[in-house]
Amino acid sequence: MQTDKRLLAIECATEACSVALFEDDGMQLLDHRHETIGRGHAERLIPLIAELPDRGRAARILVSLGPGSFTGTRIGLAAARSLAIAWGAEVFGYPTLALIAAMARSFDEKRDILVAMTGGHGEIFVQPFAASGEPIESHSSLAPEAAAARFDIDLVAGAKASMLVEQRGFGEAHDILPDARYANALPQALFTDRLAPIYGRAPDAKLPQGKLRS
């Protein structure tokens, strides 16, 4: 069983639950699974990994950090950490929106990309990326009308792409969810060993006025 050059990618920060196993340090896709499940990542993630060759065992693991589903992101991180301990593997995180941008490069490698994904409380997560896949600026959580007014990048990708394009009246929309098969197309500079969730917006819960957490 040759797993020392294998790479396992885990993506479950959105409605999708997606895993992919690569050989040759991520150069060749060996097998993958991708399901749009909405919820239930805790029940589906490990079984999907177990369906991969050698039960998905790899020397390196890539896992999505968000922004996206608070629960889904943490499930992915917990699974990646647990498998890393069991296999003695390295773990690196990547931004979910950057994976969408990497996927969108297959539509046009020469244009900038605006990623638009489902946020909370009726807002959407938006972030512009250069044609190289590098972020132009940090992500934002905005109401659809605010996002439409702020960005004029023609190529829009993500679960809320059509909504944004319709809102502003122009552009090319590709409604896609993140797919672990494209993890090897991410710019290397975006990988991090700091395995902390990326939150799309400030916490909603606030302490009562005058009360400080000890």
C-alpha cells in the first residue's frame, strides 16, 4: 500500500460533502466522492472517505476552513485532525471561497472571478479573485443588493452566482458548490497549518450590557 505520496482533500463547509484522493503529491486524481446533502455531514463524511482506495489513507490532508456552514466546517476539521493522528499525516487548511475560484478557472483562465456563496441571515459571502486564483481582497458578508452594487467583475461563480448576476443585471453566472476534486488547483500560498475556522461574519450573540466574560 503506497500512501506516502497521497493527498486527501476534504470539503464540507457548504451544502456539499466532498472528498478526493490524489496520488503523486496531488498531481493525479485517484478517486473522489461528491454529494449535495445540505445537512448531515457528520454522518456522511467518514463513510465517503472510507469508500476511497485504502479507505482514503494519505500522507497529507487538505481541509476546508470556511467561510460557510459553522457546523460543517468544524466537522471537516475534526475529521482531518483525527485522521492525521491515526495516519501520522500532515494537515493543511484552505479557504472555501478560493476553491470555488479554482473551479471557475476552468470556465476562463484569463478573467478575474467573483465568488458568491450562501451566507447567514439572508446575506451572501463574496470575494474577488484574480485570474491566478489569488484573492484580490478579503471576503465580505453582504446583503445581495450591496454585493451587486459593490462588485462589477463579470464572471461570477458559487451557489449564489445567478442571484447576484440577476440582481445587478449583467455578468456570466456559474452556480457551483465546492468540489474536493479541484483542491490540487489551489495556489500553494493559500494553504495554512493554522487550522482555525474562517468565519464569514461577526458572531450574532452578544453579552448583556455591562457583563464581562470572566
